[in-house]
Amino acid sequence: MPIETTWGLRIDEVRPKTRARCLVFRDDLDAVRSAAKDATAPHGVIIVVAAEDAVTALLGPAWQSTPPEPIMTTTLRQIPPSVPAGYDLSTTIDAGVINVRVHSEGEVAAAGYTAVVDGVAVVDRVATDPAHQRRGLGTAVMNALTVAAMDQGAVTAVLHGTEEGRALYEGLGWQLRSKITSFTHAA
């Protein structure tokens, strides 16, 4: 569960190599400095909306940055998902997390997750295996996530995407709201 702080949220042990993920909601360097103390090495992560150059200068060379990535939102519209011949789509819900997977010959070709919080679907980790791209699988995953999220009471949705995925989301009616940069402590 996220831990509220004066600068945003800290999520501990979210992935095997991540100690803490710090989401800094304030656009000031004091907030980033405070978060850096909580994003323990190795592999601590700080995600910010502040100016990338200023944060890079503050954190120093031990922190590696990603290019700025989009935060996007949409009002949900139910469109039934469909997949091409040779693919199967499944939707499961475990502890409130909706998991959509598209399979081909028993292997996962595309997948995505969402959880609904106060009527907002938070979409995460939508991806298509490179061998299966350009077949509409990303759209199928997003439509299936939308249907399941609306069944759970979601009206709107938010996601932190990549620039590569931005075209997919914009094609589905999502709008860019902000850009964020992630910094990972390498040492």
C-alpha cells in the first residue's frame, strides 16, 4: 500500500529490484530532495513532474533518468474487445486488480492491468510482445480493461505510458495531461 508523505507517495518493494518507488506530486526541488532520502539505493525510483534538468543537477550522477513520459486520462467508453483469429483473450480479477491477457499458442502475446479507485481506473503495464505487434492486440487489451473497469464502477481512467504507447492511447481517445520523468538510483 502507498505511504503518504509531505511530497507525495512512497511504495515499498514494488518489484524484485526496486527498494522504494517515490511519486513526487509537488513541482519543487525540496520535495525531490526529501524523496531522494526515501528512495534507497540500490534501485530506488523517484518519479517527478518537475523540470528534468533541475532534478538531474540536484540528484547527481548516481541517478539515471528516463526520457519524459506521458500521463494520460480519458472518460471511459465501453467498446467490446475483439482479437484476430489465432488469439484468445481472458480477463481475471485478483484482489481488485483486473488482469487482461491475450494468448497465442499458449504464450502471452499482450497483457495489461487496471485497478479501480474511487471511480477511476488506474491502468498499468499494458504491453504487446514485439512478435505480435501491429495486430490490434493493444487495442483489444485496452477495450477489455475498460469493460472490466466500468463493471467495477470506473467512469474515468489514468495511465503513465511510454512515448511508444502514446499513439495507441490517443487513437482510443486518451488525452495527454502531463509528462513525468523517472530517476533510478543505480548504485
